[in-house]
Amino acid sequence: MTKPTVRKRETYHVGNLVPLLLSAAREMLEEVGPTKLSMRALSERVGVSSAAIYHHYSNRAELIVHLAALGFRELGKVHAVRDKTAPSLQKLRTGCLTYLNFARSNPALYQLMFGPECSAETISPVLLKAREEAFNELMEAVAEILNLDKEIEEVHDAAFSIWSYTHGLASLVIHGAMQPPPNMTEEGLIDKTLQGFAHLLNATQGTANSPA
């Protein structure tokens, strides 16, 4: 196996070392997975001393947090790019597809974002802020779909439901627990699963408020 090329130290200066570290850490994450992502390996990849890395990140856990936060910021940005004039159903389909595409394009980063190293018990302010920003962007999109004010409870509940659905679908696909038929596109997968929800809701609509 060809050993990854070590970047020359002259290719960075203090002002751009942090983005360089995150970029290299992200590459390593997708190549070798989180277990082999270490401060020592990262220093070798970038071509800087371990001391230079520890100047910015006190330990591996802090590096992981910032890497996951980067993922959530990117997720928020891809949701922000949307056609606000499109019909509501098309907005919903496009939003779900955007999420699925992000997860499938960045499988290791996506799993890190929701993995045990970024659990609610250990979440840092940096990661919490990035996660909230991503969810806030999703709520903006949902408010447009429902034509409601973003601050009302229905929008929050709907956004949480969409995130739960797309996260579950993306995780199943990434882990290989469910694969669409060979002739089915990602758009087709989104359509099929959304139609499944529609069938369930239509079938239960008449019994939702029925007495027990």
C-alpha cells in the first residue's frame, strides 16, 4: 500500500493550520475510520510536530468534537441551499434527498457526528452550537413547507420528525442494512418511503381521535 504523502511544513502558517488539520483529519477519518485517527497520525499526515497540534487541540477528544462540529455546519449549509419558490412537496422531497446525499457522501464523518464520542453526556458547547444551527436551518425549511412561523411548536415537531426519518434512512443505507433495488435512484427511495408514510397516515387518520 502506498504511504500517504506527508505535507511539507512550509505549506502552512499559524493562521491556516486549524483548517488544514481539520481537512487532514477528515480525509483520514474517511480513509481509515475513527479508531486510527490519532494526534500522532495526524501530525505525520500534515507534517507538523505534535506540539503544533496540541497547541490547538488539547487531546483527541477535542479534535473529534471540532471535526463533528464541522460536519454539522456543513449539513446546515446544504440545507440552506434550497428553492424557496418550489411547491411544498418538492421542498420536502429535496430536503430529504439533500440529507441522504450528505450522509452517503460523507459516511465516516456522518457516523462520527452521531456516534458515542459525541454523545449528549459529553457534548461540548462548540458541538452543541453547530448541531443547533443545523437543526435551526432544518426548521427554517420546514416552516416554509408548512407556511408557518418557525417558532411555533408544530414546526419544531415536524422538523424533529423529518430529521428522525432521514437519519434512520441514511443510517440503514450507510450500514448496508437496507439497500434500494439496483434500478432505484435515491430520489426514488425518498419517494417510496415518503409514500409509505402517507399510506400509514391515511390509514390511521380516522382512528387518531377515536375513543379507546
